[in-house]
Amino acid sequence: MAQTKILLDESEIPTHWYNIVADLPNPPAPPLGPDGKPVSPDALLAIFPEAIVMQEVSAERWIPIPDPVREALTMWRPSPLVRAHRLEAALGTPAKIYYKYEGVSPAGSHKPNSAVAQAYYNREAGIRRLSTETGAGQWGSSLALAGQMFGIDVRVYMVKISYEQKPFRRSMMETWGAEVLASPTNLTESGRQILAQDPNSPGSLGIAISEAVEEAASRKDTNYALGSVLNHVCLHQTVIGLEAKKQFEKIGEYPDMVFACCGGGSNFAGTAFPFLADKAAGRNVRLVAAEPTSCPTLTRGHYAYDFGDCVGLTPLMLMYTLGHDFVPPGIHAGGLRYHGDSPLVSQLVKEGLVEAVAVSQIPTFEAGVQFARSEGIIPAPESCHAIRACIDEALACKASGEPKTLFFNLSGHGHFDMAAYDRYFRGELEDYAYPEAAIHAALDRLPKVAAG
Ligand SMILES: *Cc1c(COP(=O)(O)O)cnc(C)c1O
């Protein structure tokens, strides 16, 4: 069985990013300051370059991709769209399954799509140093790569438990010239505050964000870069969905359903938002965000204003949240362990334009292994969530006889996650649902402002 790959050439890399804000039924709720009043974009200039702040608040539908960013993207883009013939056969489904493969980037995931844009705008603004956080190491390695491409020094606060469990991601960041610290550190006020409460804190993304933001806010030569959640990151990732639409057009197909896994939301946004533009124009397409049952932000979180970090240094954002002091259980899909979610993705879920499903750990790895055994690529544990949701739909098609066209984004490969696969094969993984009591308790700790 020959593989069907739908390829584009470099000239077909999008020239503009797509901004969903232009097509939202309701305007997004503004981020709020500690006084409960909307934050002025100026306040963000302490840690972001002006071009990024403009994108963060823009309502323009199309935003041009600067040439140096497009050139950087040619290192791995356009990424292939693949028809998963062998997976379809293994499932015995009448559904057609397509996936787009973002693991072709040097860091092995979709994250460099935004990292190169952020590094570029910071360099243009005269910034020479970026601080950031990373969970499993995917974002840190992407920004390290982008920093190297655009001549910017990168310091990464890496969640301590991942720092210890994922030494090779750390080596990757160091290979691309970044400095990597295990967070919480004693170098920041935020880190010291956490360590005073719990000297053995395993860290969390929320804590690492506090440290990185604090550093950027306190140094003139340093800005901050975030790998997901914010509007500009979602925007940069739309190259995925825009390319996919072109690829479907080439073969005269269009998906009935689009799946992507969702941590902070940029991977989902990048994949699904360009299709949402068609939905807004009346086309029938279902968009499904897949998250873990151990961190069920969209499916069980509160839709409320909350901080983006643990300590409360960021503006308040209206989003689904499990509470900013959420410290997740150590499941392996490190990239999906954030307490909140993109305000744009959250709003679309709230308004019923996007569906969310939660899948648990063992069936997720089952899906990943089935995918690897039929399509060859070993998926990142995060991506396995989208594969699970897509396979479940393909099996429903088998039961109903409906030949739907299904599309998912394969956000990255799992070559640095083989220890998690090992644990799955040894039967050491558990299915874990985040307890209802903990979800309820988080309500009391949400900052007190009137929610949307
Ligand atoms: C980080 C990561 C995700 C989650 O991305 P978000 O944009 O934060 O939702 C998904 N897949 C892979 C491979 C990742 O590295």
C-alpha cells in the first residue's frame, strides 16, 4: 500500500496568519489588572515587544508574516498532510483519516512555528535576551532553536520534575545554546516563595511562568516569551490549519471533523481556527479539542477570570481554569498539564462552536501504539490524545457505516518520551481522573472579580 502524502512547495507557505477574532460572534473579554479594570496594552510592553502586543489585541482578519519569519519556517514547512490508509485498514473503518505532521520541525513539534516569530519580533525591537518556562521541554527547545536562528540568548525555567525526568530535552536546549534552570529556583522572589512553602516542590508550569515573567519584568534587556495560551501564539500557529486547507483543496476533500490535542490551546487553535472561518461562513465542520482526564480544563474547569501563572503576576484572563495554584499529577503528557486554557479557545467552547473531550491515559497510549504500528510515526503522548479522539470517531463510523472524513493534527513525535511508552508497556501507567473535590475547592481560590 503506497502512502498518500499531500505536499505543498515553499511558495505555498501562508503569507498571512489568520486571526479568529475577526470572525468571533462576540468580542473577546479583555484581560484585567489587579484592580479589576482592563489592562492597557501598554502594560504588556514591559515584557513583550510592541509588534507582539499589537497582535495580542488585534481584530484584523489577516496579519502578514514577515519575510524573515517565512524564511525561518521553510526549515520545516510546509508540513505534509498524510492519508492514514494503514490505520483505516487496521480499524476497519469506512472513515477517511488524514493527519498533518508537525513533528518535522527540528524540535519535533508545532511549537517552533510561534518561537521563530517571537524571536524575530524581539530581535527587531532590540531585545537580546528572552526568559521563558517549559514543562516537558518542547517549548523550551523550540525557543532555544529560534533564539539561535535570530541571535537571542534564551534562559529557560524548566518544571523541576521534567528537568529530572527528561534530561535529553535539557541537552537539546543546551545544544541550541539555551541556559536551563530547574524551577522553582532560588533566583526569583516567586521561586523563593514556593520553596519556603514546600522545599521539595516538583514545580508546575504556573510556577515556572511566574519565575520567567518576574525576571523579564525586572530586566530591561530581557523580554518574556510564552509558548501557548495567548492570542498571538494561537495566531502564529494558524499556518498549520491554513496549509491543511490548501492541501485538502488539492485533493478535492474537506474534513467533517477536525481534532487536535489541547494543553494551552495554541496547537488546537492553529489547526482548527482556519476551519472555524468556514464554519462562521456557514460550512458544516465539527472541531474537537482533546485533553487528558487528569487535567480536564475545558471539560470540567470553571469559566472564570484567573491568573495565567501560579503566583499572580500576570493579568487575569477569562478562560476555563482548574485554579492557578493547580499542581497536576505527574502524568506523561507533560505538554497538556496547564491549569488554564487559551481565552479564545475557551470562549469558543463556552459559545458551543468548539467541542471538548477528555480522554484518559491508558486508552491514549493504546491509540498511540496502534498509530505507530500502522503509520510508522511514534506520536508524542500529547498528540496521542487527538489520535484517541479521532480513532473513537472512526470506530463510531464503523458502527454506523458512515464514511466521514476525519482530520487530526499530529502535533509532534515521541522520540523523547520513550520512557513513558516503556511504562505503558510495563503496565505501570494508571488512568487518573482529577477529583471532583479538587475542582470544587479551586472555585474558592479564584480571584474575586465578576466573571464574563
Ligand atoms: C506542547 C505540546 C502540545 C500542547 O500544545 P498547546 O498549544 O499548549 O495546546 C501538544 N503536542 C505537543 C507535541 C506539544 O509539545
